[in-house]
Amino acid sequence: MAPVFTVTPRLVQQVRYDIGWQSKASLTTTNYGSGRGLELIPAERVEVLVSLPPYITHSSPQIRDGFGDMGFLFKYRAAAGNEKRGNYIVTALFGATVPTGSYSNGAAHALLTPSLGLGKGWGNFDVQSTVGVTLPTGDITTIGTPVAFNAAFQYRILKKLWPELGVNSTFWANGKNDGKKQVFLSPGLMVGRLHLWKRLGLAFGGGVQIAATKFHNYDRNWVTTVRFPF
């Protein structure tokens, strides 16, 4: 199952919609869409994700609501093995965002994110992880080039329940946050895949990111997700 907070190295074909509620002090930011969307497998080893700009609202009337940045993600499965051949996957990923955000609800420049995804399973238990760096196309002295490491540990129960624990880390070597790091511990639960009609299925779930380091951009991030694999 694709984790709640970590991009899966697996190739999946689905429509996905997430809603997130980030909180810090008295401010709550709601993200409708969260960079998810349509995921297609046009070739045997390739997946393409296209996300419409999310809509972002704020609990403070002093911050204007508006659309965020449109995103794309390309995956290439470099190697994989089924349960009889190692139960693993290695995938190259390349993400990009277009600065379509309004009223500072997105980045001022396009962002490019090359990443490597790895996955390994042992029966009902699996680990999925990605590591990547974000490369802004402008204003690099302010934005920097943050390096993100994400991992999710899942265990399948009763064939349809997927409890997970994620670790989401970001490290800055330059920019305004030079030398800082943030880590979130992210418990979650997915339910699925449930059969709907022919190849169409349903999976849903949610979780919360909890700040585990002194420096963090937000305290909590609650997320609910629904997917329609086909």
C-alpha cells in the first residue's frame, strides 16, 4: 500500500485526493489536494503523476487564501523482484512544481526534485523510503537546497488493514535555514484495497505528523486520504 506521508517507490495507477490540516501555535492551514492527483502507468517501467493546484485556506483572516503550486512526478522502475526473487524495488523519481500559487500560497520559483526510492518486503511487513534534494530555479540563497529523507514501516493485518509508522526528515545545508533539520514521526493507517467494480478499487486512511525536533515548520499535520486504484 502507498503510505500516507511517503511517496511509494512502487508504480501505481490511481486517482488520489488528500486533505491536510497543518497547525502551528494558533494558526491552522488547510490544504485541499496536497499535491496529489492522477497517477498513470503509460509504459511497463514508467509512472506519471499530475496534480492540479491545491486550494489552501488559513484560520487567520490576515493571511489570504488561494491556490498552491501545480506538481508533476515521474517514476522509472530500475529494478524489482517478486516475493520469490527478493521482494524489493528500486525506483528513480523526478518531481517538479510550477509556481501557480496565489497570494504567497506557493513558491516564487519552480522547484525540481530528483530522488531515489527503495522498498523491501518480508511477508506482511515492508519498508518504503525515498531520499531526494530540492533544487529551486531561482533565489537559491533564500530557499536553499533541502535534502529530504522519508521512510515508512508498514505491517498488513487481516489482509486489508495497513498500520504504518513514518519518519519524515529534512536537512538544510544552505539558504535561510542553513544548518537546521526537522524530523516528524508519522503514525497512520490505510484500509484497502476494496473492490468496487471491475478494475476499480478503493483505499482510504489517514495519519498525523508530529514534530520531533526543536526546529519545525509546523507542530502537527493531520491528513486524510482517499484513492481509487484502477
